[in-house]
Amino acid sequence: QAPPRFIAFIWWLWFLTPEIRRLIDYQTGWSSISPVMVTPFLVGGLTLIPIVIHLPMLRYRAYFGFALVLIGLGYALAVGIATAGPAAAVFGLLTWLVPVATGLYAALHWPLYPLMREAVLRTFTWGLVAVGGYGLVQYFVMPAWDAQWLVNVGMTNQGLPLPMQVRVFSTLNSSGPLAFVLVTGIMLLLVARGPLAPVAGALALASLMLCLVRAAWLVGALGLVYLLLTLSGRHKARLLLVSLALVLALLPVLNIPVVNRTVLGRLESLSSMDRDRSYAERQEFYGRFLVASVSNVIGAGLGTIDTATKLSNDGELGDMAYFDSGIMRVPFELGWAGAIAYVTGLSVLLLGMLRRSRAPPDNFMRCSEAVALATLAGMVFEHTLIKVTGVSFWFFLGMALAARHHGLARQAAADTPRAAA
């Protein structure tokens, strides 16, 4: 019982820690470096303890990809210590390593897969009620602590700290991570049961629309297409009915004029990307950094990009804090040696996840695959393999592997009596 409860606790920390930080800052004053934000990394890092105990398991084919990923991160850590210093490099390592460790933890506990599955579904159902519901409160009311944090952090791309003029970020750190978490949860709700599931789905979908994160909308659509292609006929029909019900539940929110203009305007921008400023900036970024990201043989090292730069820059974000591409960030930060090990390990694990077996897959396994593949597709827009989006990718990759191993074990147990007879 302990691993499923521990996983549920880890997910609740990812859901709520940024909001707890904002409440603390509201009472005690703004701090650019908050130790509260390290909590989900430290607690998630505890998964490394059983992993170290079972380290010999990584030599087996099912887990060997994780070993390659860890080797790649170890190389980048050494480079990061030399370039950015120990503090920034170690924090950078946490953002990359903790999601991987969470996924490996899930994969290694495959005998407990049914309990893990139920714990995750229950956690995401209640989590989407809390996160999705608070997102609507944030949009229509804008609590003072959220408004103060938005002013202090200076995230102008989140809109204004005023009701109905903000891009919803709910209890998370910004609209981007929130949107990917909501997409993950909505795909899981397709196999959830109980009266709370449709409520959670409606609240999550409404907040997802108000995030205005087109990348998450696109990868969510990709995940749904994957499910339509892989689920059996009866479950495809249920998927379509649930999707239709969620859209109908969203109509009352879309009937509010300001919401209708905002969301539909964002949707229409998908058909006119050549005139979109965000798209133009992303193209310009790719043009500037494509050569730099693949020509840096040694690599910049962990801790030289993102919020870790605060630890080597007197609490302020460094010049390379914003790196708007996950695909280019992997070779730029890990270098050739680290990136080759990381990408090879990742590819091995994905192939293992998608390899079909005699054991019939359950629907949660298919949803886990959809979450992992959709999140990976988001690498075109941002680095989705680290932090909370990384936990979504690696954890559900691990759950898909656990489902496969559990199914094979059950199939073997069922075949044994027949063989004996």
C-alpha cells in the first residue's frame, strides 16, 4: 500500500506547492528564491532510495534505457559543476532527474500496478477538481496573493493581474505547466469511474481553455487521436461520448462574452500562424540557436539554463534562463555525449512501451501511452521532460511499462495451469 500512497502524495505536491509558496510570500514578503519550491523535488527524490537498492535491475532489457538516461545526466552534471557551480548544477540535476526517478519507481513496482493505477486515477480526479476549479476562481476573481506574485515575478506573458485579463495558471507556476497537467488529467479521466469524474473533466477543460496554451491544445488533440487509433471499438465510442459531454459542459463558460472572444481568438490564431508574434519569435529563436545547440560538443552542462541560473547569478535569472525549445535544449545542455546516451535510452524505453505482447492491454495503459507520447510531442514548443511536465512524461511511461509487465505476469500465470493439464 505504501508506494501507491507515496505516488499520490508526490502528485499532490506538484499540484499545490506553487500556490502554497504564493500564500507564504503574501504573508511574509516576496523572495525570488523560495525554498518551498524545492519540496516536490526533494520528496520525489526519495524514490531514488528504492531505485538504488534495486540498481542491478537496470541491466535487464526492460530497464536498461533508464541506465543510459542516468549516464547522460551524470555527464551533464559534471560539466555543469565546472561551468555553473555545484549549487546550480545540482538543482538543475533535480529538475531532470526527479521525473526520471519517478518513472523508474513506477516501472519497478509493477507487481503493485492495479493499486498504483487506482491511486493515480483517484488523485487526478480530485486534483482536477481542485486545480481546475481554482483556475476558474483565479480567472473571475484573481485572489490578491496570485496578483501580487504575478506582479513581483514579472511574467508579462501571463496577462494582467486582474479578473478576466489573466491567462489562468491556477495552483501551478505558470499557464504552460498547468495546461500540460490538465491535458494529462483529462486523458486519464476517460477511464475514470464515479460521479466526480465528469465534474473534474468539465472544470479541467474550462481552465485548459482559459490557459490559452495552444501547444497543450495541440498535444492534447494528438493524445486523443492516439487513443482513437488504439482503443477497441466499444471504448472508442465511450471516448467520443465523454469528449462530447466535456465540450457540452464547457458551453456555459464559452457563452460569457469576454471568455468567448479570448478563447476563440486564440483558436483562430492557429490558422494564421504566419502573422502570430509568438510563432515568429519561436522561429527566430530556432534560427539563432539551432547551430549553437548542436555544435557545442561538450555541452553547457546542467544548471546553465532555466531557474537554476538564479543560484549562480545572485538570485536573478541568467541570460540563458529562457530556452524556448526542448528539442534543442537536450544537445545544448547535455552535450553530444550526454545527449546521445539520453536520447538512446529514451528511444529504447519508448520502443519497449509500444512493443505489443500477448497480454491484452487495459485502457489505463493506453491512456498512459497517450500521455507520454503527447507530452513528448510538446518538446517542439518547450522542454516537457523536466519539472512537472517531465513527471507526467516519465511517470506515465513507467506506468505503461508496469502495466505491460503486470499483464505478461498474469498471462504467464494463466498459461501455467493449462500447460500442466
